[in-house]
Amino acid sequence: MKFFVFGGGLGNQLFQYSYYSYLKKKNPSEIFFGVYPNSQMAHNGIEIDKWFDISLPSTSFLSDKLGIFLYRVNRFLYYRKCPLLFCNRTYPQSTEHFFQWGNWQNYSIVKQVEPFKFRPDLFLGEENKQILEKMKMCNSVSVHVRRGDYLNPNLKHLYGGICTQEYYQKAMAIVLEKVEHPVFFFFSDDALYIEKEFADIKNKVIVSHNKKDRSFFDLYLMAHTQHMILANSTFSCWAAYLNKTAKIIITPDRWMNNHSKLEALPDEWIKIHV
């Protein structure tokens, strides 16, 4: 029996589900219970099963109470830098722990499990359908510019100063050198910032209408462009994993200011030193 914690935003939930699938594949007779603590949720809560054709591990009254208790014990110990009793926060470490809590942002895990499939009943809406059609008619390049929560002082010291103007200018220069007549589709929660900072880019489309619980559709649209410029974000990383046609994928070589090692990036992606 294993308890598996899910939380964070959609990108981290996808990494977590990949590791859960990996453990299930490795231990087909194992019984898994899902743990879904409110304190672990970000943005729109657990939404992975809303957009993807998957089944989350079940829970019951007893397993939920026990799982939440174990989660709180591990969280208490983790943030006090004490040795953990049950928890495996990173990969690769022992997969035998019966309490699994982490993000496991590792491409070697992702490529070993069955690829995610979008739910067949997704309702894109008219505006997203029109953008999708535009993308099909040109050399489309998605550009993910994450502002919003990354400007929060609690997160800025971790994620700020990585995807700068210099990073995006270098990335777009690579695309312009390799792609004829590209059209840049900017995905951002700050349309005014894009208008101001990228005013010199004439062949652009700004996508900023997919708000809150519709933000998934930015990921969906990015996953259908021909080329991609990523932010330091698991959200655009997963758009790239799910993109089956992208020829050029550009990413910063690190996602956080306190981490240089990044195991989520495939070798074939172009990495810009930041």
C-alpha cells in the first residue's frame, strides 16, 4: 500500500501523475491511495483529470484521514530539515517509501510512461478555435511569458530574473534565423506588458483571454504550435512535452535561482544560458 500526494499547479500535477504511473507500472499489484491536501493546491486545485483522459488514485474516509496526517508529519519534518520518515521528495531515490510526496520533474520518468491524452470532450470556445486555425495557417511560434504569481515577492526571488527581455530576444533571434516568416503567439497573463515590451514585434498575436479555470487552454494551444519559446515554468514545459509537431523548442537552462541542475529538459531542446 502506498499513499501518493497530489498538489501544486497543473504542470506539477502532470509530473506527479507521471511518477505515479511509473510506480504503478513497476509495482502492478500495489494498492495506491491519493492524498489531496488543500494546503498543497495552487491556482485551480486538482484539475488534471478535468483536462486529460486519466484516473486519479482513489481515496476513502480512512485513507484520506491517514494520508493527511502523514502529509502533515512529513511537512513538519521537511521544513525543519529533519530526516523524513516516509517521504520521497526527489527522484531518483527509493521508490519503496509508502508515502510519496514531491514533484519529480524528471524527463526520464515522463518518457517511460504512457503519454497523456487530452479529453475528447474538451470545449475550446470560439476564440480558441479561431486562434487554433490561425496557427495552422502560418509558421506559428508560441512564446510563454509568465508574470502574475512570479511577481509576488515570495516567488520573485526564486523565479525572477530568469526569463528576461534578453532571454526572449535571444530566443526570437534563433527562430528568425531558422524559420521563414514566423508569427509569434504570446501567451501571457499581462497583455499590456507584452504590448509595451515587444512593441517592435509586428507579426504577433497576444493570447490573454484564458483566465483562471480556463488557463489550461493556453497549454492546449501552445501544444499545437510549430515552434516554442518556453518560460521557466512546468506549464509551458508540459505544453512542449505534449506538442507532437514542434520543430524548435527553446528554454532557459534553469528554472529557479537556487537550482542549476534541471532534469526536466530533453537533450534536443535548445537551452539558453541565463
